[in-house]
Amino acid sequence: MLTSRFNSRRWWPLARLVLFAVAYGVSARLGGLLVLPPEHVSAMWPPSGVALAGLLLTRYRDWPALLLASLLAGTYAFLKEWGKLPDVLGIAGGNLLEAAVGAFLLRRLVRFRPSLDRVRDVLGLMGLAALGSCALGATVGVGLLMTRVPLGPRDFWPTWRVFWVGDAMGVLVVAPLLLTWLTGGTARWTPRRGAELAALLVCLGVATHLVFRTPPPTAPDTVAFHPMTYLAFPFLLWAALRFEARGSSLATAVLSTVALWHTAHGCGPFALAAWHNLSLAYLQSFLAAASMSGLLLASALGERRRAQDEVSHLNQELRDSLRTLATTQAELVRSERMAALGELSATVAHEVRNPLGAISNAVAALRRLAPDMVGPAGTMLDVMDEEVQRLDLIVNDLLDFARPMKPRLQPQPLPPVVEGALSASLRSGPAHITVSHTLDESLPPVAVDPQLLHVALTNLFTNAMQAMPGGGTLTTKLEPDTHAGAPHARLTISDTGHGMAPEVRARIFEPFFTTRASGTGLGLAIVRRIVDSHHGEVSVHSTVGQGTTFTVWLPYAGQVPAPG
């Protein structure tokens, strides 16, 4: 497979060279059909456009091979008609010199883009190639023609003009067609779009045929211009508006082909004398105006489309930047709140723990002094002891919340950590709870801090059990999953409790938010901090009256981003 692909790439430049030579030779034969007396030059010379397009679509180092191939093809195409090899070589050489100069000037001065989607590219094609280099080719060609056909001073400039405009028409009609269709485009060609283009070309061909099939005027030396001559322009505008440069170049080619064919057969509004330079000049002017109008409009529309695309792209980037800025600002505000709450919690916990310890010691001393204390005094000591324990739990939560989350991540199996947290929660949980757990033992190792993750999972299990004071079912599943485009371990903890309303569910991870009279509102906030520090994510789904499901995603050990 690799060998065949290599061979195809090696032979592709030669295949392109052969195709170019064939296209040049065929276009030369077609151009020869329009060599009209008395000037004996072509009304439109397609090889000029073929040669220019070939040079513009290739690199400078490929030019010698292309010029040599076109010289051989052009010589072979006209050898029978001209008879003398030096004359044929001279005509072909002048045509190739014209193409080489035009392509060089377009690349160097205009930074030419073959897609013709800029006005500067179309103006450069008209000015530097059609007007400038084609004048050079016409001078060389007519000079060689004078050695074969006697031309007087009165015939030189009309012949030179027809020669020049014929080459220019090849540049304006054939070159844009090849350049735009061989370089592709950004627009998507759907079947509907292709059908529209086909309908446009058919309508343009029919309209041009109806106009140009009319017989020439009977009066000598008169030209029958009428408004129907410009019936093609609405179709050219249609092509430029809907299909830009590619459609405009194709429509111009159809118009030129039909108009030249009828004019060469002595029909149409420009066929005063089909073999006279005046009728050729009128026809060429009409086709040049049509081609330039379509290309300029298409290029202007292309620039406008690119500007709109750029504005849309910039707007999208701005929206993304604003979204990122808002997210960053929200994260910064959250971090500042967490830092302030952490400092406050640490201060409160420190200031409360000392008197709390003194109260606990005093209660313990009273129990030692009166071990058999009963009645109201014993009840009050029990209340004091219970409240001291509750306050101690609150202080511990505050300290856990204020403590910086810097886990020491180590790759290890996740099922034992889940089992340990579940067992610890069940020892202090309510009775009549049915536990169903499914843990995939084949999961890859997960980078975790066992102590911190134990705290987070214990809080989740305890929260689920507290949601089922009258009993229920606690379901735990640990299985592989894909989250955010990367493989993760997914842990789901579901209960059959009372569930949560949407407004409660939206705030459960906020610090100090709780719906229980005895809660601190820090448990789930600590859970989120621990899971975030493990580069994971936690979410909740709850339905009132049906239960709640917490889902934790943790990346595998190889998926954890490097610290930095």
C-alpha cells in the first residue's frame, strides 16, 4: 500500500505536465477555429488563459517544464496550418513569453491568489495580464505575422488590436475559469446548489442563443445593436451574487462560447461582416465588459463575505473570551469567599475549642465528683455532654473546611476506598437501610489521597442515610465511564429518601447551606473541594419524593494533569 502510494505521488507531477500540454494543444486548436480574415488572427485565443493559469497554479521551479510542454503542444497544433516551423515556434514562444511575464508580475506585484476572491486580484488580472502582457504577446505575434502575410501600415494596428484583444479575451475568459475551479472554494456544493447553477447556465445559454442567432442586418456597413444584446447581464449578476468567482467565470465562458460560435457563422448583432475587424472589436468589447463586470462583482462579494466571516469569528472569540472571563471572575470570587470563610472558620474553631475543652473537662470532673448523680442535675450533665460533642463536631467540620486541600495523590485501586467509607458510614447510620453495591474490581488505578477521599465519600454516604430516617435502599455503583472526553471511574450513590426541590439542589454545595436544624452546611462543600482537588467532578440529580443520586467522576492515574 505504501509503495503504490509513493509511486502515485512520484508520477503525479508528470501526469499534471501531460494534462497541461494536452489542454494547451486542444485550446490552440479551438483558438485556430476563430482565426478570421482579413486579420488572420484569433478573435479569442484560449491558450493565453491556459498558459497563464498553469503558471499561476505551479511553483517557479516547475515553469521551465510547463513552458517547454506548451511550446511543443502549440507547435504540433499549428504546424500543419503555418507550414514553417520557425514561424510556429515564434508564435508559440511569444504566447508563452506573454504568460510568463503576466504570471511573474501578478505574483510579485499583486501577491495573486488564484481564487479571485479579492478585487485586487481581478484588477491585477485585467491590468497586468490582459492589458500589459497581452500587448507584449500581440507585438511579437503581429511582428512574426508580417513575415508571412504582407501587412500595410493601415492594416498593422487593426491586426495588432484584434490580436491583443484576442489574447486578452483568453486571459479574461479561460484563465478565471481554470483558476477558480482548480483551486476549489469555501462554499459547500449541495445538490440543490448544483442544480441552481445548472439551471442558471442553461437559461444563460438559451438566452444568448436566442439573441445571437438572429441574421445580420441587410444594409451594408451597419450594426444592429438592440437592448436584447445585454439580456445576458442579469444571468451574470445572478452567477456572481450566488456563486461568486466560480459561477461568474463559468457563466462568462458559456456566454463567450455561444456568442463567438454564432458570430463566426455570420449571425448575431455583431456580425456586420463576420470576417471584418470592426465586428470582432464590437464582439470582443462586449465579452470583455461582461467578463470584467462579473469578476469584479464576484470579487467584491467575496471580500464582503470574508469580512463578515472574520467579524463573526471575532465575535465568537469575544463571546468565548467574555465567557472565560466571567467563569474566571466567578472562580476568583468563589476562591476569595472560600479563603475568607477559611480564615474565619479557623479563627472561630480556635477560639471555640479552648473554652469547649474547659467545659468538657468540667463536665467530666462533675461526673467524677458525683458519679451517681440522678434527677435534674444528671439530666443537665447529659445535655451538656451531648452539646459539647455536637459543638466539637461543628469545630471539626470548620477545621476540615479551613484546611488547605493539597492531596497527596497516589495511584491505587478505588474499590477498597469506597468499601472503607461505606463501612464507616453504616456503623453510625440509622437502622433498616438496605445496601446494594456493585464495585468493578477490574478498574485501572485511580490517583487519590485515601484519607481525603475517605472523608468525602463518608459525607456522601452519611448524607444519603440521613435522607432516609425511616429506612430505605442505599445503592452504590463503581464502574468505568468516559467524562469530558477522557476515561474516568464513575461512582454513583443513590438513596430512596425524600429528594430535593430544584432550588435546594442548586445550593447544596454552598458552604453553610443546610436544610437540617442540626447540620453545619459544610459537609457537601467539603466533598466538592476534595473531589475538585482530585481533578474530578461531582454532580447531583434528585426528584422530590423519589430520592437523590450523587455522581462522582475521578480520572485514572494516567489521566491526571501534571501539577503546575
